[in-house]
Amino acid sequence: MENDDIVWSIINKSFCSFKVNTKTQRFCRNEYNLTGLCNRSSCPLANSQYATVREEDGNCFLYMKTVERSGFPRNMWEKVKLSKSLEKALRQINEYLVYWPGFIKQKCKQRLLKISQYLIRMRKLRLRRQKKLVPIQRKQDRRERRREEKALVAARLDSAIEKELLERLKRGTYGDIYNFPQVAFNKALEEEEDAEVNMEGDDYGEDGENEGEEPEEEIDEELEKELDEESDNEEIEYVEADSDLERELESESDLEDTEPKATNSVKDDNTRRKPRLEIEYETETLSKNPKRTV
């Protein structure tokens, strides 16, 4: 304990790397400090028997330092994991710090309570929707904005020049002096014609809907008449074709009667050599003059 007094007298009066002086009080930046204040009871360097509570990756640990381990700096602090349940963690602190000073016990419990509260708040914030902070690249945005403005000005200028040239070509200002692409001129004329047709279609759209039924009935009647006429013409042609066929057959039969009778072999040859007459008719419903192939 005498060594602790000597250490504190040096830290208090001279220099300490963990000490921070303000106008009102002094603070301690040592990670093992129990309260964060720079005083005799809270200093981890000036107390050979000391305990504190720390949080690592969402878990609480109890750190204890005793006089027996002061000669071994590597094993100076004993680390004990506390339960996530606050009641069980408080019981563990009471068990491990039975014969310790009441000040250290009380401050360890307060520190455990504060750490458990901010861990609960952290879990709640993670479950909520959070706004993502995105860095703003001002130089790049400014550069892109300037490019867009320049491109817009150039596009307006090109369109204005094109319109002016088309107007001059319509008026015949240049005549046949200059060679210009006729495609652009024709395209502009087509666009104007389409716009005029659309305007006329909008004006007469309602009248066409009301009068649309009568032309359909007239078209149906005309189609029926044409079909009737075509059917009559086809019947007449079929009758004429049958009469021609009968005449040809009669002429052939007369020729057979006039020829002299020959032997059976000759008859067989004649029958074999007798020409065959094939007649095909092709009719088209739409055309009025059907084709006939013999």
C-alpha cells in the first residue's frame, strides 16, 4: 500500500500520460479506469487491488487486479465473462468481489448497468431502418452539370438551324445551287403531312363512328351481288364445256364406223394406240373468266 501512495503522489503532482486537465476537473483516459475521473480511488495505476467492467463484441467482462499478480504484468488482470442476463451478472459480481471495498463493488455494478443499457439501444437501432450516408462528389456533379448544359445548348442550336434550312428550302431560296440531302427534306414533309392527317382524323372521328354502320351494309350487299353473278357465269361455262365434249365424242364414233374391220391383233394395236383425251377445268371464284386447259 505504501507503493500505491508513492505512485499517486507522483501522478497527482507531476506528469501522467492518461491525465486530461480541464477548467472544472481532471479526467483519465486509461481503458481500465472505473469511473473515468482522475482521483485516488479511481486510478488503476495507484491501486494494487482494482476491478472494472468492460464490453467486448457485445459481451461484458469483469477484470480484476490483485497484489499477488503485480510481479507478472502479462497475467496482472484476471478476466471473467459475465452473463447476458443483468440479474445473473450482478450475482457474479457479488460472488467475485465478496471481500473487496464497497466503492469498487458499487461502481462495477453501475458500469455494468450502463453498458447493458447501451447494448440494448444498439440492438434496437440495428432493427430499425437507418439512413445510409452517401458521400457527395461535388466536383464530379458540377462537371456533369456543365456538360449537360453544353449538350442542351448544342441540341437547341442544331434544331434551330435545321428548321431554318428547311424553311428556306421550302421557299426555294437557294434554288438548284446547293446540293442538300433530300432525305431530311422529305422526312420533314412527311412529318408535317402526318400531323395534318392526325388533326383531320380527330375532327372527323366522331362523324365516322356514327356513319360507319351504313357503308358496311352497302359493302355486304355489293359482295352478295358479285358472288351471284359469278355463280351464274360458271354454270354457263360448264354447260358449254359439256356440249363441246359430246361433239368430240360423236365425231370419234363416226370415224370408227367407217373404218374396215381388221384382225384381232390389229384391233388390239388400234385400241392401244388410240389417243386418250384428258380434260381439266380450273375455276377461280374471284376472276370472271376461268381458264380451261385441254
